[in-house]
Amino acid sequence: MTKTIFALATPDSVSAIGIIRISGPKTFNALSIICDCDLSSFIKKREFSLKKIYSQDKKLLDEALIVCFEQNKSFTSEKMAEIHIHGSIIVIKTVLDTLGKIPFLREALPGEFTQRALKNNKLTLTQVEGLADLMNAETEYQQKQALDIYTGSSNKKVQEWKNIVIKLLSIIEASIDFYDEVDDFGLIKNINKTILILEKDLLKEKKAFSFSESIRSGFTVAIVGKPNSGKSTLINKLAKRSVAITSKLSGTTRDIIELRYNLDGIPIVFLDTAGIRKSKNKIEKIGIENTLKRANEANLRIILSDTQSDLSSLGLSKSSTDIILRPKGDLKGPEPSISGKTGKGIEELLYLIKEKLAKTTPQSSVINRTRHLKRVNVCLDYINNVKEFISDDEIELELIANELRGIIINFDGLLGLVDTERVLGEIFSNFCIGK
């Protein structure tokens, strides 16, 4: 029998209200115990009811608002209840302790409520991923993308692709059964047209993957330059606090320092990197190697350099996304420049970053996780096989049909209808206890 679980759904800190969730077959039994009364009169109403909460020795713990959800009408699809108590640390602790002493209850594991919703078909795997992203969203861009996934907007496109392939497969299978009546030329033309349209859509989504993934994790912007070019001073100015050690001594920064930044809804991760120079120090050399690697992988680079000719000496090749600025712009010199000391040029820099990222924005994206990308790549492999089969002198419809089935299976994977067990651990490890 499924165990009834409970957990605090709000932060474990002082607040106006703390919410405790209970889910499972004996939810209402547990409520009857802690409320010391018959709750049958209000359970079916799905309305808040003011009730007193007692410990096992009948000591009054709090007065709470309680709402109940019957089976199949809750988030988990189980019998479920929420207890809204006063958000003091001691109230929350004593109520949780009381629930923990009820023999048929246990504390929920991270993400277990959502896991039960998945198991009971209240959510798809894709929706669970969207919910996880929504809980971790820090900017408006992340919020919008997460909601698109959670509400099923991204699934609609995948379902459209799947329906197209299913229709094509049904035509092919019918043609196999009644081959003598088949218009070979018309059938192959239809297969080719459908496959090319699908390939175009998948390649578009694949191209958009990097952008979508960056929305989830943050667009990386590497601050690169020679030692003492003002990189750490600049990142401290952006952070409005001291996050990096500054010193006139060359080679002070050796480890890459990350700063998360919300740029008008766009998630940015600024990287303060080691000063690039020739060095005999083994530790500093490792730091410089890491800098070059992260700089080349970054979405954008802010290069603090007096001249563009310095790029080769920094070991960098020019990129269209680079922003090259003269460092220490508080001193005299040519523009454009920037100063982490005075703040000169920072507003202009942030505008440039936003402008350059906007130029890389895709129209839409269905895929935003590595597992999604793998599925799309497999589908593209199947499509290439189909293209090869229809170019052969003797076309084997059975082989084409088999490749189309493979595409459908991978679309099901994108929709979260198959292969869920392999990714559950990764997803739910990021969930809080009460979700």
C-alpha cells in the first residue's frame, strides 16, 4: 500500500504562514488525529476551514486553516491536504514533530509529491522538467521558458511532428499490404516532401538549443585581458560588492570567479578570469589555460585591451560577439573604454551585451536539455537513413517504415511518454522536500 507522506512546502524560516502538505490514502485519518475531531463535514467541500491543531498529549499547538482534496482532485491525484499554520519556527517544528509521531505517516523525499503526480499521470515528464525549471527561475526569460514547457506549449509542436510521421507511416504500411495498387512515384514524392519538412524543423530546433540551454543556466560572459587590466575591479563594480580580490600584484586572480546577474530579465553569468600572460608558475599557467578554455566557450567575451592587435598576444581569435574596450577608462585615452573604478562605460556595456544576445535569439525552441538534444539527433539520423533508402534503385518500404517507427519512439521520449526512469533521479534531485 502507498505510504502517506507529509512535508513542509514553504521555506523553513520565519514567515507569516507556513504550509504543510499531506498526501496519501490516510491523509484524512492524520488530520482527524491532529485536529482531534471529525472532519467529514468539510472534507468534500474543498474549502478552507479553521481548526485547532493538537499534539499527541492534547497540547494546543496552533490554529490553522485546512483545505482537503479528494482522490483524483489533487496535485498528486491522491487524497491530499494542506495545513496553513503561523510561520514561526517553533510552531512549524512542533506540528511537523506531531505528524512524524503518527505511525502511518512518513516525511516526504525531495520531489516526492511531484513524482507521485507523474506516476498517477497528472503530469508528463516534460511538465515535471518545466516545473523544476520554474522553481529555479531567477529571471523573466527563465520564467517564460519554464512556463512554456510546464503548460505544454512546447509539447504541442512535438505532437504535431509525431502525428505527421504516424500519418506517413500508415500510408506506407497500407501501401505494403496493397502494393499492386500503389502509385510508386506519388508515394516516394510524399515521403520525400514530408521528411524534408521535418528535417528542416528539427535542424531549426537544434540550432536554438544552445540559446535555450543558456536561458536555463545563464549566458556566460567572460571578462578577458592581461594582468592588472581591471577585470576584477569591473566584476566587483557589476556585483556592487567585493567578489574578487584586487591587487596591483600580477597574477592575483587564478581561479575563475562567477557572478550571476539579472540583465533586464536575461540571466547572465559573468566570469572573472586569470590575466593572460606568459608564466613559469605552474598554478598560474593552469589558471590561464582554464581562462582560454572558458573564454572560447563563452557566449560573449568582454576583452579589456588597448588595441585590437592585442588579441593575438592574448591567444584569442576575433569573434563577431566580442566587445573590445580600453581598460581603466578613468584615465585619458581613446574610446570606447570602461572603468570598474568609477563605473564609466558600464551602462553602455550592459546595453551592448543585451543587443548582441538579442541578435542570437531564436524564434522558438522545443529542446532545452541534453536529453532532448540526443533525441533530436537520433531522429535526424533516422531521417538521413530514409533519404538514403528513397534514393536507392530498389526502394524497400519496410525499411523506411522501420525508420519512421524509430522517429515516433524518440518523439515519445521528447514528450516524456517513454524512458522516464532513466532521468527521474537527475530531475528530482533538484526538487525541494515539499514539492
